[in-house]
Amino acid sequence: MIHWRVVILAGLTVLLIAAGLAALILPDDYEGAIFLQIDPEHALRYMDVLGLGLLLLGSFLAWRTGLMWQGRMYGDDS
């Protein structure tokens, strides 16, 4: 029996993590304005912050989906 909520959340997790990684690998020309200047050679830009946020959201969603799947497998229905 397929639990569609788990399947949809797992797919959303993959998309969020992929989008976060794509935002992190952009060249400096496409990353937008500087969010935080660390030193003269290193800066944190807005797309870096967005990418980190998407990765954190995707990781949390993966953890939550795993808990949901485990509850469905072992009859906990959490």
C-alpha cells in the first residue's frame, strides 16, 4: 500500500535539496548583493543564504518524512 503523503514529501525533499545546492554553486556574478563581508576575499551573498535555507528546510523535511515513514511501517501513525 502506497502512502502518498510520504511519497510527496520525499519528492519535495529531493527538490528542495537540489535547489539549495544549485543556489550554492552559482558563480559570483549571479549570486546577488553581498549579505555579509567576511574579509576582503570572502563574502556571503544572498543566494548563499537562500541556498543554505533551502538545504536546511530540505534536511528537516527529510528527517520528518523519515519519522512519518517509520510510523507508518511500524503502526505508530505519527
